[in-house]
Amino acid sequence: MTQLIFQYCPKITVFSRDGSSVLLCRRKDEADYDGTFSLIGGKMEHSDISIEEALRREKTEEVGDAFKVRILLHFTVNVLFVKADGNHMILPHHYARHVAGVPVLNEEYSEAAWVSLDELPEFGPKIENIAWIAPMLKRLDGAVGDDDYVLI
């Protein structure tokens, strides 16, 4: 039997305070998507003791500790991705709402942009599945209670 190993790579779909736009960051020096706008997030590490901790760590590493969001931990849109090197990844996309701060990008990104949901289909270059993932997650807005969110 062939063993298939998946990397678990949670992504954060950050909506603006008014819910009209999504934060996208342009990747740099990355094998699969160099120069392409993507959502923040990354691989869960062995040292992460929970998915919440992994999301908090990735958010802090990529856009800074002062950038705060309220995130839904238990509702995701999941995508399977096979990297150019053949590695398989499961990407759960989490809904989050911006609370405070400005993104302070790390070395993985060259710029950040708030892109309106209306402009998202035509905006680019971006990872194409963002165009359907963001509107799908937006449907959660108002469908869950305040106690479903965690501040990270």
C-alpha cells in the first residue's frame, strides 16, 4: 500500500471591518506562487499544540502581532492542493474579521491589498480559488454568534 502524507495548512480569510473586502498579500520568492496574491496562513508545525495556536502563530508571523482578527475556528472551506513538488496539502480556509492594526508584512510578502468582493473575480494575479472561497465564507457572516469567534 502506498502511504500518502498530507500537510495541514490553515488559511485565514480576513474580511475588512465592514465585510466588504478581503486582505490579500503578494507572495515573494515562493516556488509555486511567486508574485501572486494569496490569503495569509501556512503549515501547521509539530510544535503547535492546537489549530488555534497554529493560526495565531501564522497570523503573527505574516502580518504582525498588532494586527488583530476575530476568527471562526470550527467552520471552514476545505481545499486539496498538490504542490509542484508533489506534496499534498489540505487547506482549511477560516473566516476572520479585522479588528485592529495594520498588516506588517514579513519577508514572505512584498505588499498587501484590501480587495473588494465586487472586484475580487477580476483582481490579479491571485490564487484562483480565492474568488469562490471568500464569497462562500462571507455567507457565515451573521449566521454564527459572537461566542463562536476567537480573538487572535
